[in-house]
Amino acid sequence: MRTTDLILALVLLPTLGSAQTTPTEIAAAADVLARIKVLQEKIAPEETAREITGRIDPKRSALIEQAGRVWDSEMEDLSDHIGRNPEVGWAEFEAVDTLVKVLRSKGFTVETGVAGLETAFVATWASPAGTDGPVLGLIGEYDALRDIDGPFHGDQHNAQTPVAISAALGLKAYMESDQVPGTIRIFGTPAEEVGPPAKTIMYEAGIFDGTDILVRSHSAPETFRARAGFGVCCLNINEVKYVFTGRPAHQLTSWNGRNALEAAVQFYTSVNGLRSTFRPEASIQGVIPEGGIAPNVVPARTVVDYYIRYPDEVYLEHMTRMMDDAARGAALATGTEVEIDRYGEYRDGIALGSLEELYFAYARKLGALRINEIPQRPAGYEETGWVTRDIPGIGVGIFSSRDTYHTKGMEADGMGEVGHSGFRLDAQIMSAILYDYLTDTSLRQKVAEEHAELKILLGDYHSRLREVYAPEISEIPNGSPLQPGCEN
Ligand SMILES: [Zn+2]
């Protein structure tokens, strides 16, 4: 999670229960929300979760114990080790090296550098009983945050992969002893805190293909779960680089050149001019990381990097299109060329009631602390949203810090008792959820049905938004006339 998202999350607090933010979105979603409610009544996630977690099942109890033992005996130390040796996104070389060694020693086959990302990996274990069973996936991150005095694990990503390994080893022990067919996969996903979004790149490269379910843990200042539906913790984002190319020349004969900095500045100013044309929830922030080399040389290359955000992706697309046009306009006006590189996209993800309630029932049963009983705004189990639209899953977040995200307090708790006990529970619950998914066909069906239906509803929501926005985002200017009596 990013700091800006946290601030926005606070701003948006009154709407925490629903994923829709603006009055337009709330109105457009009315029918879809009613259908989500009907779906939830049919799936009955709370009753199902109570029934599943209430079963007396010695095999599951043994697996939960085993996941806890693995955490206690090895993974807690590994989590602290990564915590004491923080590495920022895309540079998590030592963490990955250590994790890969550990996974290989536990019988996993590990492929590194997947999707062309140096610090991404996939670890696979195939059951000796065969692979004719579900593919059970776990996500692990390991990147640290940046601070002026160096990197630090203020979001407790150090624990994520050790937690995933503990959960996987609990499950593996059961599958081996009972000869249960299936596959366990741990996805090492780098650089959660910095763009471009690694999970989107891995998703587009097909790395998650064939996975039936994904579980992941994350640090949490309280134990909470999400409502069923779709949404994102904060906003949908397009990350776009505008690269202007001109022609170099000495400034004393600048007429021979074409100034890419003039283009960048004109574009930057045009974007400010666009702000009043956008709805008030729009959020646009940009920097000019490349502005030329020397004052006496006409800048031949400049880069303007923007994060464009809006609560829904339909209006976001409209904003991005207008910004792209502004960039082309600036290029045309200065005799330069512009290349538009949309290098990152974050979208609403899908949250499943069936898995959220199952996780939460385990959290209560196994004694998680600081439980928030109010279901929170729906958000996918991973921050890009893309993977959650394709593969059902759950993000587990047991109370692991008395401080909030991205703080030194959270870092300290991550290597102390509060974090350790939270992570141990994360691992046990993830292992239990995967066990239930593996052994209970009716749960598997419910998860698949709920995911398929929510995916359709997300598409319907976007269609409805397109209709509602049509008059204001179509190419032909069609502003609504000033209302009579509106004199302010
Ligand atoms: Zn995080």
C-alpha cells in the first residue's frame, strides 16, 4: 500500500462500506449492488464459513499445527533476517537468493527471473500422488520502503514469503501423508511499493495461468475483512510517461534545434489547464524526471511522468485520453514528437464473500487480536486488481502492528512479539483455507460461482458508467446548460 493511498483512504472513510465513491458511481451501481446482495444471500458466506470452520477435522488441525511449527522453528527467523536486511523494489536480490535456497531445500522447483523480472520467481511443488488436482497459489512480497536514511521494512513485507512458505509446508505435509493430488505454487512478486506494477507484468506474461486460487498475507493494524464486491483500497491509477523528442543544437544557433523541454513545459501547463474540465475527484500528479542535459544545448529529450487517478476506470480512461491529446498538442506546437508509454495500470479488484468470511471465521476461532467486526470497502487481494479478476483469492491480514502502515513502529512490531504472533496466524489460516479449498468440492464450486458472477457484474457496472458518462466524455462537446436559478 502506498502512503498517498492511505491518505486517500482516510479522506474516503465515510464511504468505506461501499466501493463506489462519487454520487454518479453510487447511482450507476445501484442495480449491480442489489444483484451482489442477492448473490451473497444465495452463497451465504457467513453460514458456510461457520459450518466449515466448526467441523471437527483432525487432519486440518494437524495441518494448522504444522504450519505454526514451521513458522516457529524456521520462518520467524527468516522473516526477521529479511527485516534486518531491507532492499527496495527491483533490488531484492539477497532476499530472493535466500528464499529460493530455502524453497529448493524444501523440495520446490524454483524458476527465477520470470516475466523478465530479475527478482520475481515461481516455486512449484507437485504432489507425489500426481498433479490431477487443484493448483494452489500463494503470493509473497519482499520489497522494503525507501526513507532518507535508507530502506526499511515499514510495511512488513519481510514476513510475507516466510508466511507463505509456512502455509505451503503445512499443506504439503498433509498432501504427502494422505497422497492427495495437486500442485502448490509460491509466486515471488517484487516491488509492490514502486511502479511499474510487477504483478500486472507477471499476469500479462501468463505467470499465474492455471492457478485455481491465490492467497496472500499483509501487515495490518487491526484484523479486518472486506465486503464482497469490487473496488480498490483507494483509486484506479494509470501511470504514464510522456517522452518528447526534439532535435539537439547549440543554444547560440537554437533555430537549428527543436526544444523538447518547451514541449514538456507546455504539456505540464496544459494539464493544469485541464483540471477544471475534470470531475472534482480526479487526482493528477506529475514530475519531469528528464528535462535536458546542459543549458547551452537545446534539450532533445524530456520525460514527463504522471500518475492519473480516478475512483473508476471508465472516467479515468477519458481523463487519460484528454491528457494524451494535450501531449500531442504540445508536441505539434513545438515541432517535437511525443511517445506515450502507459507503463502501469491499477484497477478495481474482486473480493469474494465466500473466502473473506472463511478467513474471518478462522481469525475469530484461532484468537486473532484487535478484530474489527465491520466489513470494510471491497478491494482485491492484490493491489493491481488484474490478477483478482482472473483468479479467485483472499488477502489475509491479521493484526500485526500497533502502528499504522509505512512506519518505523510497524517495522519494529514486525520483528517483535506482536508481528510474530500475527504472522503465525496468517500462515495457519492460509494453510487451512487452502486445505478447505482442496478437500471441499462444494466450497470450490461456491468460490468459482461467486467469482464468475462478480466478474460479470463488474462488466455491467462499467457498461452502466459508460452510459452515464456518455454526454460529458463523448468527442462532441455537449455540456449541460446552466440550470435556471443557479446564480452562484
Ligand atoms: Zn504493502
